Amino acid sequence: KAGVTQTPRYLIKTRGQQVTLSCSPISGHRSVSWYQQTPGQGLQFLFEYFSETQRNKGNFPGRFSGRQFSNSRSEMNVSTLELGDSALYLCASSLGQVKSYGYTFGSGTRLTVV
Amino acid sequence: QQQVKQSPQSLIVQKGGISIINCAYENTAFDYFPWYQQFPGKGPALLIAIRPDVSEKKEGRFTISFNKSAKQFSLHIMDSQPGDSATYFCAASSGTDKLIFGTGTRLQVFP
């Protein structure tokens, strides 16, 4: 059974550019959540999508956006990149509510903004 | 209110010893408390989880102790092994809400 696939694994971008990260959840999982992981802040929730609808949103600026497609694949976009956006971006998929099914995380996309 | 405070930041334990990581929360609506284990280069993986209607849950060498009145929960790793060396995150959620994670504990187990 394939796990959660995130692409690309590594990305280097310049300040001011925009970036799109992709996440393919486990087959059958309709919930996809995105987290930002940094050494000082740990894992910070960005947003959750379920059946193409944003179900929950964290406290990040509007430069961070996401979407989910009909096949449950999800993308997140960061516009006007800042140095502070350098982080590991993790995608997690779930069959439904996290308390019933837990999250399965991908290995993440390491974004470096220079 | 929405935070989960985790300690210590790092922990060094001898092989065979007990590793203990603690977490505290304020939001009494939290009703699900999982622990995740993360190895370098990988995403976190669910290790064990507890709900507030029980005070302890054990799975192999891993035990969660839960103190509802103190709003604290902890992870105990018995007979710690070098393969347990990883970063551990506690987390909490309420209702259908997202998981709020602690800041992580880097555990190193030396042979």
C-alpha cells in the first residue's frame, strides 16, 4: 500500500517568488492536512481539506493557500516568499476524523528561501 | 489556550533506561492525545494515543499516562533502545478539529 507522497522533496526558491507543493494521499483517504515544521516552532497547522472543501484553517497569512482535487490530491501554494517561509512542509492524510483514524504523514518537502 | 507545552527539549538516556517526556495543555475541550515519533528525513508517525476517559494506555514498551485534573500527559519508553532515538511530539485535538502539536523532544539513547 503506497504511503503519502509529497513532491518535490527539496526546493530552493528566491525571496519574492511563489511555490507550489504537491501531496498525493493514501488511496481512499479523503482528508489532507498541511503542516509547517520549523526547529523553533514545531509543527504548525496550515489547513485541512476534505472532499475538495477547506474544512479548517490555521493562523497563517493569506500568502499560504491550498486546494484539493476530486482525486483527493492536494496542492499548497505560497506566494511572495519570505526568508521565514524556509521550513519542512508536511502533508498528512486520513480516512476521516484524526481522532478516529490518526494522520499518516508524508516525508515532507524541504523549502529553502534565499 | 490552544497550546500544548512539551518538555524536555532534548533527552539523553542510557540503553535499557526509562525515557519520560511530558506535555501540558490548557484547553479542557481536548479529547484526543496522540504521540508521534519522527526519524530524520521522515514525517512523524503515530506511536500511541489516549482519550481522557482512561488514565493509562500501554503498547509494548510505550505507555501514555494521563492526568485529567492536572491537564498533563506523558510518554514513558521502557527499556529504551538506540533504535528509539528520534524526535517525539505530543499532540491534542478537540471535536473534529486539527491536531495541535507540542514543540518536540529529541531523544538520544546511547548503548
